[in-house]
Amino acid sequence: MKENNGFCFTETPEQKAKMEALLAEYGGDETNLLVVLQKAQDIYGYLPIEVQKKVADGMGVSMEKVYGVVTFYHFLRTDPLGKFNFSVCMGTVCYVKGAGMINEKLKEVLGIDDGECTPDGVFAIQPTRCIGCCGLAPVMFVNDDVYGNISQYDVENIVDIYRKRARNL
């Protein structure tokens, strides 16, 4: 199983109560596993091994089954998102116009891979497919900010914008 990328799982009393209520409502019926995982991710923001174990125990299914579902579906995350989440569109038009090189440069600059978050929890890279902005290709999102018609040479300047913002948090 995948390690937790150096993150220490913490749980608030509110999260614990919501998780217990979720398992009380859906537990015992294996057909609800995907729904429970989605709702658990809404509670915690991601699905670390600790949460997967809670789901397995509460649903009466094996950890292998839970882990298999979590790693099969692209919308379920085993790592937390960052305060600033970078997404490079990998749709056909963006890819043909250099999105692959942009994404590689982004990974180099941030020192993390797709689907990972920096150890300080500030930056994450979340790969995405076509987002329908082909006229702006290639496109990168940072949270709700859109950067279009960019190249790999723009990545460091864009990351620097968010490094400055992170210092002001």
C-alpha cells in the first residue's frame, strides 16, 4: 500500500463524529462502499490509510477491497490537497501544444509528482483531463485562477506568484 507521503493523519472531534454517523448510516452494506468513500473524502479532504481502515472496519469489508476501490477511481485521493492546487489540462489540444512539458516543469519546480502535495501542505499537483478551454491551450489552473497560452518557461513565474501568496497566509 502507498505510504502517506510524509503526512501525519490528524482527526478533529467533528470529523470523527461525522465519520461515525456516516458508517452508522451506510455500514454493513458493501454496495455502499463507493458512496461511503466519497463522503469520507468530503469529511477529511482525502483518504489516508487511517480513514480507509475506518471504512473497512465500519463496512465489514477487507482493507484490500477498500484500497482497491480507492486506487481504482481517479477522483478518490490518498494524499491531501494543498492550499494551492496546480492542474495542467492534459486534453488532446493542450497536450499537443505542450502541456506535457509544462507538467514536467511544474513537477521539477515544486519537487513533487502528479497527485502529491508538498510536505508543508502548501502546493499540490492534480492532473486533469480536458477542461474545455481549448482556445486557451495549453491551460493550467491554480485553484480558481486560469493561465492560458502558457509554456514551460512560464511555470517558474507562476509558481513564484503563489510562493509569495503562501508567505502571506
